[in-house]
Amino acid sequence: MLAKLLFIDDEAQILEAYEDLFNKNSSNQLDDLLDNLDISTGANSNTKFSEQNEYEVHTANQGIEGIKLVQNALEEDAPFQVAFIDMRMPPGINGAETAKRIRQIDPDIEIVFVTAYSDIDLGKIVSEIGKPDKLLYLKKPFDSQEVKQLALNLSVKYFNTKIKDRFLANVSHELKTPLASILGFSQLLQDEDEDVTEEEKVEFLDIIYKNATLMKSLIDDLLSTVTDKKKSINKERMSVNSILNFVISTLKPEAQKKDLGLTLNCEVESFIYADRNKISQCFINVIGNAIKFTPKGSVTVTSSEDKENVYIKIQDTGIGIPSEYTEEIFKRFVRVEDDHHNVPGFGLGLSIVSAIVQEHNGSISVESKLGSGSLFTLRFSKVP
Ligand code: ADP
């Protein structure tokens, strides 16, 4: 991800100094900070800025020009993360007015006032512009490290907030939908004025049960993301076939409800060194997805081995995954956004799988053809 910075100052020399400052490579600092982010914000590996080009620097020597840049950036769906604004910029509008208008256009941008004057009534400015948590003040002459540090911290803060907001919106949407259905149908069953037939009762109870099950699996995903890091891992030698048999029998009812074939073919009895609960969850997520995203046909699970590794392949005849998503879907909160993939979820399942696979020194990959199906391959080291 690229952080876009805007510098508005009427002094050409200062603008040049900003440009020089950010053209030098500052990747290490940025990545170090990102690596240390809290997992529960979902902002670690997903928010990495690109390796070479962490910042895109834009400059304007008058407030009006800066406001236009902010407007254009929003229209192009590539907003600025931070604006550094000089307080006095004759002959044009001053920094406070510039910030006020920028804030009206883009409520999320982080603003830093830069000024050499001490006669500024910050309290008044803050009350006029609003969002005091997104306003900072930097005194000129500034220390270049200070500017860099601010740009870094504020960009990270900006992206974290975006990720959190999107996640919370998704969580509340995904949980509210089944809950509304549970409430609605249970009310119908309770209401004595409603003329509910015995047949309808069975149907409504089934809907309630299905929605409660859906909520449970969503909540399980959520909880495992928040708590998994702290859970210890207990590895033991185990049979891949026995785990797969257990997972398949757990998921069989799901497949049957959709009239899908669900088969398991184990070429040989293979063993791996793994945490039973985690590895089961890993297979449940991948095979569960295969069932979820396959409207008709079948899901086939096979296990095989070579000299060193055990391979578990999950082939479905489902809707497939667009090629631009085949790497992205393993990241937290990423879901394919098209009409076919419109199935409830948080985009967490495969990121959990990815973390588990890494903890077991294994790997996961996917090949897929849109409209005809996907093949997920998991690899783990074999043990005798
Ligand atoms: P969730 O299923 O909760 O959305 P996941 O992390 O498990 O989250 O999956 C991320 C996305 O990858 C899904 O939303 C879906 O778009 C896509 N996906 C995963 N597995 C499949 C599959 N077998 N077929 C088609 N799309 C899939």
C-alpha cells in the first residue's frame, strides 16, 4: 500500500525540502513499525506498503491548489492520508481556512499544521475545523526526522482506521442478517394470532437452526482470529486420513443439503506432525469453502505423498476465483467481490488457514478457473 502525502506551503524551498526528505529510502522504518502492529486490528501483513515506494509526495504552493488536489484524489478513489499545511500563505487563503475546506471534502485525512508563528489560537482553529484527533501542530523550523515520524505514524493510523471500519461494518452486516431472521421466525412461532401450520412450524424451525449455525461459524472465525495468537500449539504425530475422515463427516450434512458429492480418496496412510485442533480447523475452512462456493457438482478431497511431503488436494466444481484474487484471498478480510461470491463470511477463513499452515512449516496454493472450479493444495512435511 502506498501512502499519499500532501504538502501545502507558499515557500518553494520548503516544498523542495519535503520532496528531498521523502525521496530518500525510508522503507525500513515504515516496515518495522507495520510489523509491530497489533494483530487484532488486522493491520499487520495486509497493510505493508510497497517495498520501494512507500510515499507518494504531492505539493501545492497555495491553499486553493491543495484543496483541488484533495478533491481530485478523492474522485480518483486514491485519497491522501496526510496533509502538511503551512499556516500563512499570502496572498491566498491561510492554513486554517485551507484545512477547514479540506476537512469538508475529506473527513478522514490527517492534517498537520506547520507554522513558525506562536500567535496562533489553536483552540479556535480546532473548534472550527473539527475532528481534533486528526489535527496536529508542528513548529517551524522543523526537524526532518520529526516530519518523517509524523508522516509514518499518521499514515499507519489512517490505514488502521480504514481496515477497522470496514471490518466492523462487515461484522455487523453479517451478524445482523441471520439474527434478524432468527428473531423474525421465532416471533412468528410464538405469536398465537398467527395461523402457523405444523408444516410451517417445521420449516421455520429449520430456518432458525440454519441461521443460528451460520452465526456460530461466523463467531468462531472471529474468536479464533482474536485469540489464536495466544493459544499454544500442541503438535503430535497423527494420521492425515483420520483427520480428513473426521472433517468430511462433519461437513457431509452441508454438502448433502446442497446435493453435492463429497468424497475422500487417500492413496496411502500418511502421517504428519501437527496440532490436531488447528489442523482440523484448517481443513474445515478450506473444504467448507469448497462446499460454500460450489452450487452444483462435487467436492473431492485427496491425500497423497512423495518422499518428503504429504499433499492434500481439495478440488471443487464451483464458481472459481478470478486470477487477480488467487493470492489476495489468503489475506485477512479479503473476499472476492462479485455477484457470484455473494455468500456470508468475513474474509477470515483462509487467513486463519494460512497462519496455521505457516505454523506447521507447510504451504497452501490455489489454481482456479472462473466458472468451472478451484483446486486448493496443502503441503506438509511427512513423518514416518
Ligand atoms: P469467507 O469465506 O469468510 O469470505 P475466506 O478467507 O475463507 O473468507 O475466503 C476468502 C474468499 O475467497 C471468499 O470470500 C471467496 O470469495 C473466495 N473463495 C475461497 N474459497 C473459494 C472456493 N473454493 N471457490 C470460490 N471462491 C473461494
